[in-house]
Amino acid sequence: MRVLHRHASLFLLFASLLLGGCATLSGSDAAAIGGKTYVVTGASSGLGRGVAERLGSLRANVVLAARRTDALEEVAAQVRAKGGAALVIGTDVARPEEVQRLAQAAVQRFGRIDVWINNAGVGAIGRFEEIPLEDHARIVDVNLKGVIYGSHVALRQFRQQNGGVLVNIGSVESEVPLAYHASYASTKAAVLGLGRALNEELRLAGLRDRIQVATVLPWATDTPFFTHAANYTGRRSRMPFMDDPAKVVEVIVRASVHPREEVPAGWKARGAYWSHRVAPDLTERISANIAHTQQFEKAPPMAPTSGAVHKPMQGAATRGVDGGIRARMRQEDAAREGGD
């Protein structure tokens, strides 16, 4: 297994050198964001909250959407404190009428929508057949249908106002499906396919110079996502080499100013993206073996849970940008090594 870890690290490092890039916002980027109106779904925690607060610091108008309106009010206060404007709209993205209401509220308050970020997402960890079917169905409803609903209302608005940027948050699993994440990986692959198809439609319509669609592909990121995820493995969720959410937030915000069709977020995501293009079977095998070791051999026991898949979770640990997963895994590793 150590050999697989070493091969994976070398492959990712080599690929990152080939696909290097900078995600830092320039002064002109910041100026371009100020006063623009952004809709951000899944804004109550994690990357959505991080993006919203970053946009607030750049003096954007931020329309915040998620199921937990009380958590959104906390985010809105941070956005305003940083110099931006905020509007809270409680939204379940799996309900098309609520997504339509979100768009209407944004336009009514700010006059237009410059950028729509489809960020809301849920996941389930476990062997495919051991995860309840209703959990799989809800993941499709949120991660795929929710993105379709958001993309639909956003593009209609962009055509009406003759411009706009749609940013869909996919995953490195859009390209590299991971064992024990079957329905999540499936929906994220579909989000990538949606973005590719939409870009071709815009090209054929002669609109690519005014309306752009970007799909951002983050590596596993230390956010409350892993606390919110349903988990039927009987063990606490784990994921190695996790990224700092602040770095991914910067990539997402920059993609709204410099949209590209596919935007791997960070060197590890770029490496995985490229290695899968070169050696898909090997990349999937290495990834699956690492996931199995982390989740079924190293993780301590935990009772099964549906997490936030069907209803929101409460508590401070579920509302931040950083999920504290890296710190928790270090503690688990120290305890395990101390017991050996």
C-alpha cells in the first residue's frame, strides 16, 4: 500500500508541473467583482460560505441560498461587515420552484445577476448497495437536478440581459470516480458533462463572448461536507491529502472573472485530472485502494448516519468554512499509533 501511495504522489506531482497555473486574484479582478451580483447556492457552510464571504470583501452583491436561513443570516452579517451587500433566500435547490424564486428575488433586489454559482451538494459514503436508495435519489436531486435547475434559470436570465457567467462546482470525482462515493461521483460526472454541452450550445448560438460556463473541479477539501455526508461504512469519514478551503475559494472566485470550461482547483486536482487522461484505469485503481485503506482500515468506528442528505444539521461544527477534518484525522492517527 505504501508503494501505491508513493506512485500516486509522484503521478500527481508530475502532472501538476504540466498543468501549473495561478489562481491569485489581481487588482483588476477585484475591481471587476465590486458591485456585481452573485448568486451562491449552498452558502451556509463550506466552500459556499467561503466564496460568499470572499465576495463580500470584494464589495459584491451576494445572494445567499441554502436550506438553513438562520445560518445564512450569519453569513450575510459577515458579507456586510466586509463591505458587500447580502440578500438571504432560503432555498432547497432540489425544488425547481424555489430556485426560480431565488432568481426572481435576486433580480428584483439588484436588477440583474452577473454570476450564478451552483455550489450546493450532498454526498453518501459507503458500499453502493448498503446505502439506502432514498439517499442515492436525494443526492441526484441536489447535485444534478439542483444544478440543472440553477443553470436553467441562470442562462435564461443571462440571455435576457445579454451576458453572465455560470460557475458549476463539480469535483475531481467528475473526472476520477472514487470507490464508496458512487452516486456522488456519478452526479459530479454529469455536472461536468452538462457544462461541456452548454458551452457548445452557446458557441453554436454565437454567445460564448457574452455568456460563459465554467465547471470548477476541487480536490477533496477540508469543509463540513464530510460531516454533512451520509455515512454507512460504520467508520468516521476520512480523506487523505485534503486541500485548505481558502485556496479553493480563491479558485472559484477567480473562475467567475476568468471562466474556463474546466478548472481543476489546485495542483492535486490538476494532477488527478491529467493522470486520469493518461492512465485512467491505473488512476482509478490507486484512488480506490487509498480510499479503502483510509475509510475501512484507518478510520475509527462510528454509527451509520444519513447526515444532512435529507434535512439540515445543526451545530457550530456544521456551519464553518473549514471542517476541521484534517485536525481530527491527525488526532485519530496519533491515537492509533499510540495504541500500536
